Amino acid sequence: MPVIEIEHLTKDYGHHRGIFDVSFNVEKGDVYGFLGPNGAGKTTTIRHIMGFSRPQQGHTLVNGRRSWDHAADIQKELGYLPGEIALPESLTGTQFIKMMAELRGITDMTYTQSLVKKFALDPSGSLKRMSLGMKRKLAIVTAFMHDPAVLVLDEPTSGLDPMMQALFIEFIKEQKAKGKTILISSHIFSEIDATCDKISIIKDGRLISSFVADDLRHQESKTYEIEFKSEVAFQRFELEVKAEPELEVLSLTPSKRQTILRIRDTDINRFISFIADYDMKFFSEIKFTLEDYFMKFYDRNTSLKEGE
Ligand SMILES: Nc1ncnc2c1ncn2[C@@H]1O[C@H](COP(=O)(O)OP(=O)(O)OP(=O)(O)O)[C@@H](O)[C@H]1O
Ligand SMILES: [Mg+2]
């Protein structure tokens, strides 16, 4: 049984806002990346998982229980880091940690103290005067102090400096190694790339792509950029490549005598022997990154069809 199940989840806020027929599962031990541009529906989906919001259609389950019907238990058990953190301003950080420990029934503070140390949190000051980054660290410590088995993180590294972001990525990896199940929404490609096993992309309230991250990392084709030494060589290439169906020409730039080609790994020998016949100025592989893939979906003009 998946730890988190989202089935046909719909919440229509009107004017095409909201989330529509969203479905995906997070299996035990997975780190699941949930990506999408601003306003795509990440927070709305996550709030349903946590039982803060009631679905109009469909449902979300956590360990087989419907979020809305078991909201109190789910909110108590899960490690939830909200996108926007609201903390009681009248308290100091230390008082807030104590309050959360009591709420959670934690008496042994050893693990909590280790988190405070790990994230270099100074909880002594009042929440009113704490910097945004310090507040986020406090939220991190209090979200994970009970060492939850399931972590739901809504843009966890926003507001953290680069050092802290790196530390947080390490923390996610440690949690994964401990067998935790983690759902993480983010805009930051590198942190998704560094941590996630599976990824879903949401846009305009609809899931447009779900995939296993490794499948994308180990693509079966590669992209090469070539510049020819002379116009004659470029023109001959332009003509002769048409008879080579396995060489996919992505672009031709006559003014620079350049071309970009995509070749399946299985056709690489054929490609090398074909191209060796031309006078080239340079030849290089264009490294494909997850970011290139994601950017396609961030483009406003990319339609649903192209995204699939
Ligand atoms: N309570 C609400 N009432 C009306 N509209 C809402 C409500 N909550 C969210 N929306 C709308 O639903 C859409 C999805 O919002 P959501 O906050 O889930 O996006 P998001 O992917 O988390 O964006 P961001 O990356 O900016 O955090 C947006 O168009 C938003 O304006
Ligand atoms: Mg959000």
C-alpha cells in the first residue's frame, strides 16, 4: 500500500484556479518531487494531504486513511513544513520548542537538541524579532522533532541561505537512508535532482508529467553540437544528412555553420563514421540536465499536449 495516495483530487476555486483530477502515489521509502510554477497547485494539493482542506472530488489517503476524516491524527504524526510559516510572535524560540514538545508528548529532548545544533538554530530570541531564515529553521526543528516516518515539505528551502540549503539536502538524504517517505515541493531543480526518486510536474492545476528520475538521467539518446570549418562543408552536410534518417537534426544555423543533432546511443558508430568525412571546427556533446527538461514545462506557451 502506498504511504500517500492522491486520487482524482479536485478543488475548483473558479476562474480556472485550483487543482483538477490530480492523481499520484508516494510509496514507502520514496523521495517524491512535486514541481510546478507559481500558482500551479502544489500547496493546495499538499494542504489536502494534511487534511486542512476538504476535496470537492476525489480524495487523499495517508497510510490508507482519508486525510479529511483523520486530519487530527495525520497532522500529529506527519512531519509537515508549510510553505508559509506562521508562528506565535509572543513567544521566544525556546518557549515555542517547549510548547511543541509538550503537544507531541516528547520528554527526551536529545533528538530535538541534535536538530537545533545541526541547523545552527539560536532559539533564544523572541519570534517577533527573528529573521526569516531563523524562523524557517525553527519550523524545521519543530516539524521533525518527533522523528516522523512521513515528511511533507512545501518548498522547504525557500528563505534559507545556500549553506543551509545544502545542509537541508543532506538532511533529506539522511532521512531517506533511514527509510522515511518524503514528499517535497520545490522550484529548485538542483535540490529535486539531488534527492528525488520520482517526480511529478503540475501546471495550471493539472499533472502534466510523472516519471522516475533515473529514467530521465539515463536517456538513450544524446545531443551534439557541431561547427563546420567551411561553408562548403556545412552545405554538403545539410544536403547529405537528409539521407540519414537516424540522425535527427534539431537545428541548422547557416550563418555560424553550426548544427545540433540528436543521436540514439545505438546509432553512435554510424554517426561517427558519417560525420568523420566533414571538416569540423568543433564537436561537443550538449549535456542534458533535469533543468532543461523542467524548463520546458515552465514555458507559458507549452501546451498540455506537448508536455505529455
Ligand atoms: N483558498 C483559496 N481560494 C481561492 N483560490 C485559491 C485558494 N488557494 C489557492 N488558490 C488558487 O489556486 C491556485 C493554486 O495555488 P497554490 O497555492 O496551490 O499554488 P502553488 O503551486 O503552491 O504556488 P507557489 O509556487 O506560488 O507556492 C492559484 O491560482 C491560487 O490563486
Ligand atoms: Mg505554494
